Amino acid sequence: MSNHTLVSVDVAKNVLEVAVSYDAGRVSQRKRLSRNQFLKFCVQQKTATFLLEACSSSHYWGRRLQEMGHQVAPLPPHAARPYVTRNKTDRTDAKGLLEAYRNEDIKPVPVKSVEQHAIAAIHRMRSGWKAERTARINCVRGILREFGIILPAGARAVVPKVQELLREPDTPIPGILRPTLDEACDEILELERRSKHAEQQLTVFARSNPQVSRLCSVPGVGLLSATALVAFVGGVQRFRTARHFASYLGITPRERSSGSKRILGRISKRGDVYLRMLLIHGARAVLLSAKRMKHPDPLRTWALSVEARRGHNKAAVAVANKMARIVWAVWLRQDEYNATAKAA
């Protein structure tokens, strides 16, 4: 077998569909293997390029295959899907990956390291706990509203106020409901404790990673944004320009151009929603700090001018776009952000 052998794998939990191609556009072998059988197949297979869908467990298999000396090219699922003809099955999915790999416009996803996956998992868990906390707070607010009790604004004021109401015997809260509300408060406090512990773990990682420190020098980029970028993106060397990186995050305009007309619309919102959310929240912080500074730097001055012309929300997205481009430059040059430096 030649070194140009392509092995397409449709990854699943227990059974993996394998398609081997020696010639472009043709499937030479098909196999349906269990996890153990697939490992034996990979060990016996001569050096080849394995194509995977960049989905659950694909990075684990990618690391295992790289350890065996194979090349790995995980492909974005949304880009490979149009190449699946007729009905969707494991066989057609594996064949579709072979066809998608032939398209040079479809770029493989880099295989994440164990450290990247661990940091990304902490972010996912923290995000889930924050969402659960918000849901519990809203539930408690809604329940008490039915008894004529309106809690003050702000998430931090909910638990102290509910605990104060539960200690008072004359409040309109029924006695049968009080233990349940007390448990809900304990659950909210526990979710807050878990979130803070996750942030402490991210802080420990940031201290040992110089790249996170460099990214934190960019205005609007803090601990969460910097560690999330390092975990989810990995490296910016694969992006040719800063605009390609911003486009990857989904904060560049959609384009519908034809002939001599260039029409730009709203942002594409492609890419990771979590990263885009962090950058836009960071951009709002940049706008807020710019209003408090007597002599803002050039970036904040530009942000205020955009806000005056286009409004706060559009200015926040524009600043997030600018931040993404600065992050690309700082990351690529391995240097901290300098507010007074001129663009190359």
C-alpha cells in the first residue's frame, strides 16, 4: 500500500465504519469494526491519512492514530455533509468524507491536545453550571411572584433575600413550600461554588501558560476569553490573515456580492458561539472603560466614535471584531499588546 492511502472513518460510540481508498474517488475496502477491532486495524495498517468527522471522540482517536504514525485530518461535519449522497448511513458518511477531503477549500481541523481538551471541558462545565444557576434563580423568582413577593433586581440579591424571608414567620410563603425553597437556595450557592472553583482551575492554568498572559494584555480579553481561545482554537498559524481568524469566529459581515456590487450584511455568526459571546462581552467592557477614562487610548477612542455613529450594540460587535484581529497579531508575533504601536 502506498503512503497516499486514505482511510475514512465514521466515528460512533461502539461501531466504526471504515472506508479505504487507494485511488481518488473510489472505495477499495469497507469494514465495520468495533473499538478493539478498529485499534488492531490501525496498528496493522501501513502509514495512511485517516479522515474523521470533527465530532465527539474524534480528537481522542486522532491522538491515538498520530501516536501510531498516521496522519489525521478531521473535517468539519457541516462541510462534509453536502457530499453525502442519497440516504444518510454510516457507509455514505464514510464515502462523503473521502469526497470532501478532495475539496481544497475544506480545511481539516487540528487535533486537540489532552491539555486543550481538559481546559475546554472546564469551560463547558462552568458554562453549564452558570446556566443552571440562572434557571434556578428565575424559577425561585417566578414561584415567589405567585405569592405577591417581588425580589430585588440582581442575581446576587436573590439568595440573601429568600433566606431572610424564610426566617420570618409572617411572610406569605406557605409552610409546605419553605423547605423546598431552602433547598433551592442551597443549590444556587453550590452552583456558585462550583463555578468559582472552575475559575480557580483556569487561573492555575493561566499562570503556567505564557500564551494566556500575552492574550490577557489585549483590551477586553480576560482570564475566560484567553483560556477559551487557547483551548478551542489551539493556534492561529493556520489562519492566513486576521480577517480569516475573525471570520472563523463569526464576527465578520455576511457578503452577498455580484458583479461590481459588494453587499455586506449582518455578521455571519458562524463558528463557536461561546467564543463569540466572550469576545462581545469583552468589547462591552472596553466601551464601558472608555467612557470612564479621561484620555482613552486609540482603540477606545475609535470604539467611542463607532458607538456615537452606530449605537452601542453594533459598536460592541465592531470592537469584538477588532479585538479578534489584535488577538491574531499578538498570538502570531508572540508579543504583548502595545496600544501605541502602529499597524504593519
